Amino acid sequence: KVATAMAAGETWGLLHPILPGPNAVLLTEDEHQIGRHELATTRKLVSKLHVRIARDPSGGTTITDTSVNGTFVNGARLKRDEARPLEGGDVITLLTAESTEFAFVFVSDQAGTPGLDGKNGDPLVHIVRRLIKQQPMEA
């Protein structure tokens, strides 16, 4: 169903939860405010409007932290109210960099990024490889 929507131009991205729990979030509008309601959680640590994800006219995507408790992309904390680029395969976590409860892979329909069309591989495989590269090796 998601792949069909993307092909029809209705959905341009997806926040895919890494673990079962929070809802997946389909990105269909030029701008999305994501918080407790969209993630189907009552946890007060997740802000009502925790993060904003927007598509710009050139087709790029930005993410902006609008929370009190923090948003992280690939382990780096975002500065509050400062937009930064978001690319397919990026891992977004809410609350802490290590959080798995609210961790998502950004899946984009942009060419050349891991997507849902099957041409660039499974987005979860891509992100697991990225995470493994970032982990220090144990002696």
C-alpha cells in the first residue's frame, strides 16, 4: 500500500519505526509536525509537537527539533528550532541518541536513496549497516 501511494505521488517519505511500538508516519504534506498524537503515545517526555519534517521545493527534506527533550539524527543532537537536511536512511531518535523506543528510519522517494521502490535496497538493511559502522569494535 505504501509503495503504491509513493508511485502515485501521494506519499514522498516515511518514518519507519526500528522496533514495534510507535506508528509509522507517512509523509504526504509539504510539512509535518510530529508528536505524541502521531506516534500514538501518551508519554509526556515526547512533546505534543516534537519534530517538524518538511520537503522544500527543490525536493530536499529538512528536520527541525521543536521539543523540550531532544531529537537526534544519526546520534547527533539537533539544535532546537534549527532546520538541518534529512536524507533517506537517516535514523531519527527522540529523547536520547540511544533510544530504541522512539527510533525511526527516514525512507525517502528521492532518487539514489534507500526507498520503498526496491531499487536501492531495503532501508532497514541500509541503516543497520550504517549503525554497525558507527559502533566501536570491542577488543
